[in-house]
Amino acid sequence: MINRTLFLEQTRVLDFAFQPIVNIETQEIYAVEALLRNVEKLGYSSIHQFFDTAYSYGLLYAVDLILREKAVKKFTQLDNYGAIKLFYNLDNRLLEMRDYASGNTEAILKEFNLDKSTLCFEISERHEVIKERNEILHLLEHYKKEGFCLAIDDFGVGFSGFKLLYEFTPDVIKIDRFFLNGICEDRKKRIIVEHIIHLAKALGVKIIAEGIERQSELDVCRALGCQFVQGYLIQRPSCNLGDINIASAVVGDVA
């Protein structure tokens, strides 16, 4: 039998690294993404294993609330945090948890005097959920109407990225690294990314190319009209807040 109290208490040793998301033209930081760290200290081989375990114990939402507050608190320790957004990964299985309830995130933001538009939930469809799809879409629409920013993460590799884009128009799309790795040599990937960018712009959705590691990848993204980039080429994730320059970032070699 799992000790629920102990499991929740252990999550407090976890930390977040922040990675900037940068405007490709102005080189200004648009946001930072909160990336979970230290799960290995709890004996887990990966972040996915940790969340899968929490889900199997019915503790996914309780764990997420602890982590959500931790991420927001650390975010407010950044210089000029009021000028940028915080991207936070939301496991789509949360929406089917019995203890899921609205209002908790708003309370966390109020505690730190942050506007709801500061927080952008990244929705990934890597997991199929039991709950009726219409009910999930209703919850996402509720978040959006409340003023939160919403992004589709891993776009193109989930169960139904394009279907979700049709059924629910997000604020942001994050193109998965798969389509950007080797895009310079792969004509098919370039065509797909180009059409995703055109489609997003036609729908009024911001585009982020994630996982940019090479100058050549950045050059292609710039040429195709991508608005924002994220990846090791710009800056590696860091738990040290002093490593993150909120004012600006060097986006490869400026063309």
C-alpha cells in the first residue's frame, strides 16, 4: 500500500529548470518553460515514470498542484518576471482525475500577485484519456475563457494534434523536435513545417519551434517565418536563475 502522505512529501525535493523561449527576430525572451528536475533522487529513471507512478496511485493532480506552486514561486524570483510568460506542462490525464477541480491555479497565481495570462499551459496528447473528449474540450475552453494561455505541445506527434487544433484553437503551437531535426536535409520535413507555420498564422496562433540545436535549423525556421524558438542553441535549461537573462538572448548568428 502506498503511503500517500510520504509520496506527496517526497515531491518537495523536486526542482524546476527554466529554458527561455525567444522571439527569433527581436531576440527578446517571450517566456520560460518550467522543466522538472531531480526525479532520479526519488528513484525514478525518467520524468515520465514519475508521473506514470503518480497517475497509477491516483495522486497525479495532488502532485501537480504542489509542482505548479513550486514552478510559479520560482518564476517570481526571476528578474523582470512580469514581462514574460511561464510555460508549464499539463499532463492531459489530469483532466480525468476525480479530485480535479478548477480554481486552484487561480489561487496560486493570486498568492504571487500574477495575472492569469502569465501562465501558459502546454497540453500534450501523448496519453489517451478515458474521459469524454467533449468534456475535455469544455475544460480547455474554460481555461481559455478564464484568461490562461494554452499551447499544444509536441505538435504533430501526439494522438490527434491536427484534430485538437480544429476542435480547440490554442494560443500557441509548439512544433515537435522530430520535424526540426535534420530539416535542412529533409525536404519533406521542411514542407510540413512550412505548412504548419502558414496554417497557424492563418488561425492567429503563435508558433514555437522547440529543440533547436543547430544554426542551420534556426536559419530554416527564420526563413519559413517561425516567430519563436527554443533549444540548446539559444540556451540550455538551468535550475540556476542567475543563468537566465530575461532582457534578451543571443539567437545564433543573426542573419
